[in-house]
Amino acid sequence: MESVSAAWVKFASFQEYDEFIAGLFGELRLIMKPTATIWTIATYHSIFRIGKIMQDLGYLILNNIIWVKTNPMPNWLGVRFTNATETLIWAVKDKHSKKYTFC
């Protein structure tokens, strides 16, 4: 299992990260069925950037789901609130679709 220190997850700038995410979600759109939905999870560090990029690419966000962690990582420094949630985005490829699939 690779860690967050692996070379492929290091980006020199937000622009480079955004381009990577746009390329990834652009490629996914090419192989998704029109009724396909996608679930994306990330921390507060990136989920809002990802959601914006998804909308720019034409995805329709159906819902956001908040995962409340019952045993979050301790807040050792005590200078911020404990990061006890993660956000999931549920989106569909075609905004006109009404019967969603998960493939």
C-alpha cells in the first residue's frame, strides 16, 4: 500500500493538482454510462476543489454525505477543531438522467 508520501500524490501547486483531478474525472466520464453515478470521498483539504472541478466537467452533484467519524484522529496540537468528518460527493454523469446506476 502506498502512502501519501508516494511520488504520484505530490503536486507542485494547486493548479497541477486541479489538472490531475480534471484529467482523472474527465477520463472517468468517457467510460461511464449516461445513468452512472460516482461517489467521491476526501477530506476538507480537497473535497471542495474536487466538487468544483466535477461541476465544471458537467457532472451533476446529487448530494453530499457527511461521514461523522466516531473515533477521529486526536487533535494533538489543540490549535484547530478535531477533524471528525469527511465529505462524500454523490454525482451523476448526465444531469438529465433520472434512473441512476452504480456502474
